Amino acid sequence: MDSNRKYFGMTVPQLGIIGGLAGLLCAVLCVGGWLVLGGGAIPSAPQPIPPTANSTATMVVLPTLTPTVAPTTIPYEQLIPQGWKQHKTALAEIWLPSDYRKSTTKEIEIFQPQITLELSISRVLTTTTLYKSFVFVAYEPLRADTLESHFELAPTLPPETSVPPSRLVEQREVNLNGRPALRLIYEQKTLDNLDFNSLVYVIQDGNLVWYVQYSAHLIEFYNHLETFEKSILTFRPVK
């Protein structure tokens, strides 16, 4: 064969080289396709398996339920200040400082005639006091179902009708040791033209309405007000 003879413009050796290259290319493509299709996939490195946490029993502490405690009533004995003196009748009891004594003084009462006076108490005069202070405890039957309707039916504390006249300067509803009550403050002049103030508590107790009145000269009234407020906590009907 003439090796210098040309086919398609190339010699026989050149055609042999091209054919060899074409065969090699086909072999490479076949091997690559086989690998891609998975016939001879190279195994990948095993992936690490994450450690599995073994569950253990864990004690769960539930929140402690704290019950709402209802307010408890203070024992009566704890309401009595040390050194105070008891004033008691068959119907009522009240405590006051030791310098208060039972008396018959009624000159600055604001109560109406139909109200029964149960206790009359006055403070003993000393060299440091210019005027007496007074405490009155009285009662009348309840005329209605509630304290409010009691006074609507027939008012028993009209300040203008007392002698001498009184002027109501403060009034509010309160709860006194579990009983509904009214707290009143009056201004009043006595028969000798002295200016007195009175703190009056009106308390419903079953079928009775109680009146507890604390009176002092205007100069001393607000100095004694804290004592009066402590004393009214010790008032109770005798059962």
C-alpha cells in the first residue's frame, strides 16, 4: 500500500492516528457513562451516625398551688391596748384609757329622746388638760331591714334639732369588726358656748342600732382622735 497516498486530503498514517484517537474517545465516553449510571459507583465514605441520647427518667417538680387565705378576724383581746380599762353593762362593752370614768354628764349629747343611753363616760381632768372628753353609748331598735333604710324611715340624727345645734361635717360608711356602720363627725357648741367636736359611730347589730359618741373640745379633739379610733374597735354588744 502506498502510504503517501491521500484519502480526504490526509495520508494513511494520519488517518490511522485519527482513528486511534476516535476509538480512545469512545472508550472514555463508555466508561464515563457506566460510572454515571451507577454500574461502578465508587463507594462514598460512611457518614458518621450521630450518637443517640438515651432518655432517663427525670423528676418534674410541679409548681406548688398557694391557696388564697381569707382574712381572719383579729381576736378581741388583741384589740385592747395595754393599760386600758373596761366599761361594761348588761348590754355592751367598751374599753378606754385608764383616766376615763363613768359619769352622768349629758350636756353635749346629740342623741334624740327615743334613743336609750347605756353608758356615759368622761375623762378625768388633770393639770395638763383644760377640758373634759366624753364617751356615750346608746341604742334604739332597728326600724327597717338595713341601716340606710332605718334612717330613711325616721331620721334620729338630724344635727339641726339637737340642743345646742350640731353641724354634720363628715359622713361615710365603714365596716366595724364585721358589722355595717356609719362614721360621722359633728361640730357643736355647748350650753356654755364652747366649741366641741363629736365622732359618732352608728352600728347595726341584729335588731338594734348602737350609737357610740366621742366628744372633745375642738382644741383637743384631733389629738384624741387616734385614741377614739382604737376604742371603737373594742366596742361590742354583750351576748
